[in-house]
Amino acid sequence: MLTQNERVRLDQDRLADLYLQLGEAGAEDVVCRAMEELAVRLAHAARMYHQGQIPELRKSVRSMAAISEQIGMQMLARVARDVTACIDAGDANAVAATVARLMRIAERSLTAVWDMQDMTV
């Protein structure tokens, strides 16, 4: 079995910009709401993929890319865009692989943000 172990990194500069622009309370509110929305959309994307509803999967993944970029999850944004590209190319095998990667990266990215917030509290 091939072990998938990619490290995720958060864009600390993007997060610092959010804190500068919005202040601590505002930035934490934006990050928390974005993480909640990402978790909801991730579950929706998984459901749409398993139900074969690819147009809905595409919508969900595109929005995940935009949200994740907003809070410094660049790798998650890139993988979400990769899923969209595979859908657009009509490559079912690539969609399956990139969706699986998206699930792994999203889980690790969300955990990384929670861990970072735990250190700042």
C-alpha cells in the first residue's frame, strides 16, 4: 500500500495580512467561518462525487478553492483547482485521484489551522 503523506503549509503572510486588516477578533471570525464553510463544502463534495453528480462536485470544489485561498490554504486551493481541471478534461480516473487527494489535503489543512489557532490562544 502506498502511503500518502504530504505536508501542508499555511501561508503565514496571508494570515498576517488578515490580522492586520481585520484585527484579531475580525480575523479569527473570518478564519473560523471559512473553516466551517470548508468542512461543509468538503462533505458536500464527497457526497456529490460518490453520487456521480459531477457538475455539483465542480461547483463545490471551485468555491473551496476561493475560500481556502482567502485564509492562506494555498495547497488546498491548488488541489481544488486540479480537481476542477480534471473534471473539465473529462478524465474520470484523474478526478478520482484528485478528489482523494483533496480529501486528504483538506483534512490536514483544517487540522493545521486549528493547531495554529490553539497556539495563539
